[in-house]
Amino acid sequence: MPLREGNVAAVRELFAQCLEIRRTLGDQWSIADSLEAYAALASVESRPLDAARLCGAAEAVREAIGALLPTGERRRHEQDVTAARAQSDDASFAGAWAEGRALSPAQAVALAQDMRRE
């Protein structure tokens, strides 16, 4: 995956395009997937609290639509969460995760989109 290979700028652009298409279509399952991808990006960029917020938001979206994280994606998700958590203290990470869970899907998308501008 290019993100793991260090091509962050290219990955960020692809993520932005995917998220915009998914937002336009209103595909909540895919939006949750995009939020997870942005969380991984935030972790790679040493932004653990943004990663936690985005993971929390993705989790809330999945719960709202009754969709579980696909089994094949759980290992990668757990690795991403572990990497982000290692960059922060537990209380801050948990607080940011809770903040993400409290976001509306539109607010979560806006958070991810704001990462593109930074």
C-alpha cells in the first residue's frame, strides 16, 4: 500500500477523491471505511488524536447502520489503532475516541477533509 511505502501526498489525494465520491453517494458503509483510512493516515503523520477521533467516528457510523468492521480488515485496523495509541497517552486517546464517536457523519467527513488542507 502506498501509505505504508511513504507516498503520503499521493495517498492523501486518493483518499480525498474517494471520500468525496462516497459522501456524494451517501454511502455510509464506505464513508466509515474512508474514515478508517484517514485514521491510518493520521497515525502515519504522527497525529494520534486525529486518528482516534476518526476511528471513533467510523465506529459510530458502523454502529448506526448496523455494520461491523469486516473480518478481513480487523487486523489492519487493530495495527493502526495500536500504532496511533503508542503515540499518545491512554486518557487523551480515549477522550479523542469519544469525541469522534460524538461527531455526526457530516462532522466526521469534515474532519477528514480538513486533514487534506493541512
